[in-house]
Amino acid sequence: MTTAPLPRPINLPPAPTITLRSGPAATQSPAAVRARSAVNVLVRLAFYLFVFSIPFEMPRRSIPIEIPTLTGCIFLLATFLQPTVVFRRIPGAVLWFITYLWVFGLSTLINRGEHTSLVIVQLLSHVQLLLILWAGANILRDKKTLRGTLLTFALATMIRAAMQIGGIAATVTPLWTGGFRTTVLGQNPNLSAIILSAGFITVLTMRPRLVAWSVAAIIGMALIQTGSRGGLLCAAGGVMVLLLQGKHRVRSILFGLVTLGLLGFAAWRSDMFRARLVAADRGSLAGRENIYPAVIEMISEKPWLGWGPAENQYEIGKRIGEERKDRRDAHNIVLEVLSATGIVGAIPFLAGIWLCFLGAWRARKGPLHMFPLAFLITVAIGTISGTWILSKILWLALAIALAAGAAAKEQRERTRAHACAV
């Protein structure tokens, strides 16, 4: 008795992937989407140049424009090579920051300040940083671009730290508490410490571990030399977030505790840093103990639209009796926004910041795990004791948070869709 052969299976062509888009490109394969989303090499290199320049600000320079501002302009010019990729999505946070800029202009017009040129500079800086955030939030969704960006920033921070330790272009400032604060190129020690702390956190997540620890030690030494108490807190906060890594939790906790212990030991071994910590314990906060009450009083007098951008800083200088400068900023990013643009400006600004933090939190389930949140918190802690609203490192941290959060969300949606299909 013979058995009839079974019919051969029919190989059907794979079903096309349909995405919710309008126009002729509504039906496309994932491979086509990935190819179309690839970032142009010149755009990537221009962005790397901008990121590399962040630790090398030069307040004492012969050219009228800051180095990272110049490289930021170069990057924005490069975006014209691929505008449909670089600006293909508008994150919700960007829309909130645009609303903040509108209030920025409204507050300027209503308060009719006398320092128009300074306000224009601030406005142009805001516009540039907002465009960089928009572009960065899109191109950093590309894994290759993100990896190159982090390596570039780690390399730049290492070189910056090595310059300081080696005394190359070093700037030494004597302190009334004793000792000297050291930076390079005339940089502000507190901003330098925030950037070094961000680089410190970045390096800790890299491999090989032996090289990462060696580079982190160099950056940590430079961080202590700045004498920034807030900078040390930035690094500690970032490390604490890294302790929450889901995988290898025990090893991460031990690694973080050792790192914090070494940082604290190095800070206490420094006579200069120890003197500053003791001064802080006695209530000396480098003038902030006078600035904060004055700013809070100003906010209570003009709560809705504030005193106007730039004008608020001159008003602070008058109220605290500033002698060396004619103006002082609020030394806190929230107080700065409230005193400049009032509650009406603070609401959209803080909403944009919140969405960036939400993106960093979502990214914890992506390939970077807790790093985007650790990086953002590291920089955000620095804005508690300093304004730095126009600092490039802040907006880089926001861009990484938005990009990593969006990429992690897309990955989860693809995994869920694949599971449903199976």
C-alpha cells in the first residue's frame, strides 16, 4: 500500500509593513525606514564637533563668539544637508520651550528694559539651543550617532581634565578660605565641574572597565581641583542613579559605593575643598544666602510676567548691594525663570523639562538603561545652585533624554507588535 505524497507548502510573500503616514510613502518595509533614517556622515561629524567643544569654552578669547556657540552654528548649517531626517519629528518638549520663548518676548515688551542688546543675545542663544535640542533629539535616536556622541564627549572631557591636571592653559583663583580653585582657559569653576561630572558619569558606563576607571580617576581629580561643592554633588547624584541599574544590581551597587567613597576621600584630602565644605556648613554659600531671599521677594512683587529677561539680574544686583558687578543671576534655574518671565513663563519651561525627565525615565528599559537619567540628573543638580540655562551641557543632556526615551518606546512597541503577530 503506497501513501500519496503530501502537498508541498506554498511559500507566500511576506506581508508589507504599513505605517500610519500620509502620502505615497505610506507603505514601506522596515529596512527602507531604517535606510531613510540614517544620519548623514557630515551631519554626524558636525554634531560630534559641537559636542567635543562643550568642555572647551573660552571666556577669555579674542573672537566675539564662544567656541561651542560657533560649533553649534556649524552643526545647524550642516543640518541643511538632511533636514527631513534631522527635523522630521517635533518632540513635545520642544513645543513647550517654544511657548516659553514666546513668553520671554512678551515679558521683554511689557517690562521695557534698558538692556536690549543683552536680551537679544539671550534670545538668539535660546533659539540656537532650541534648534540643537530639536535636531539632537532626532539624530540621537540613531544608535551609531548616539554611540559616537558619547565617545566624543568622554574623549573631550578626558582631554579637558588632563589639561587642567597638567597645568596646560590653567586658571588658578585664590580663595578667602585658603587654597586655590583651578580650571582652564578662564572657565567658571562651577560650570567646569558640571561638565566634568557629566563626563565622569559617561565614562563610568563604558568598557573596558580598566580603561574607564583610569579615565574616571583623571576626571575625578580635575573635578576636585575646581573646588565646586555643587559639582561634587552632581557626580554623587549621577552615581546614585546608576546604582538603580536593573541588571547586575549587586555589582552596580558595589561599584557605585566604591566610586562615591573614592570621590569623598579625595575631596576631604584636599585642604581647599575641605575648607569650602566647612564654610558651607557654617552658612557661607558664596553669596547665595543673600541672593535667594532677594529673588524670592522680587518674584512676590511681580509674580506673573516677572521683571523681564536680563532686567531681573540688574535688579538682583541692586538689591544685594553688589559692588564688583552691576548684575547677578539668581543662581538657581527655577528662580531665574520665575524672576525673569514669571509664572506664565515658568509653566511651559518646567513642562518641557518634565517631558525630558519623563523621556529619560522611559529610557531605563532601553539599551542605555539608567544612563540617560543619570546624565540628566547630574547636570540638573548643577542648575540648583547655578542658573546655566544657556549652558550647552544642559541642552545636550535634554536631547539625550528625549532621544533615548523615544527610542526605548519605539523598541517596546515593535516588540509588542511582533509578539502579537506571533
